[in-house]
Amino acid sequence: MKARRIVIRHPRKEPVLWVIDYEQWPRACLRAELIERGYDPCGFILIEDALDALSRGISAKPEAVILELRGQNLTAHTIEVIRNLQVPTILLGGSIELSDPLIQEWKAGVILRRPFSLGNVADVVERFIPKRPDKRWDQQGSNL
């Protein structure tokens, strides 16, 4: 008898965000800031990792993408795939990354130029992606 894998998915209450950064600490700190603000950020090192996780069903389609351009080696094809997600995209980069002709042609939602704070990035996310109300609490704030 062949064993079957059963996948149990719980409905998410928080908007799913992709935080893509080649460097661990900036990615982890931004994820922590977004978690505290009520989001469900998934961290990835490379955009290819995120797109692979989406195609294999490991990750849900994000409601926004936060992409640090440093270390990504983007191609025209990858940019087109990100555009086809049809979600707000926040690009983070310095002068070198933002002067790339591929990036200059890209009509991303928001571009933040270094230096910026994690709070600045999280504020931009809050403007684009509203949080969902937590259904576990009634109007008086008591736990159901």
C-alpha cells in the first residue's frame, strides 16, 4: 500500500509578504518588524528561490514583494515573472543597483534608495497592504 502525503493548510489571517534579501540580518530584521506590525513575511535569499517555492506550492502568492536588489542578478525574464504576479513591488537598492538599465525600465510600485530604515520600509508596506482584522477578538476586546 502506497502512503499518501496529506497537506493541511490553515487559512492565513495575515497578508503574505515576500522579503527577498541576499543578506541574512537585514532580511531577518525586516521580517521581525513586519511580524510585529501584523504581517506574515516569508524570507528568501534570492528571487529565484521565492518563485520556485510559489511554483511548487510551498509558498502562497504574496500580496506584496519587498526586493533588495543587491546580489540578485535579475534578468528581463525574472522581472517579467515578478510583474505577472500583479502585486505591489517595493525595490530596495543603492545607486549602483538602481542605475541598472533593467531596473530603470521596470515600473515597480515603490523604489527606496539606500540609506533607509526598516521602519521606512514597513511604513510603505502598511500604505500598500492593509492588515486584516483579527477575528479572534470581539468588539469589546475579549477573547472568544
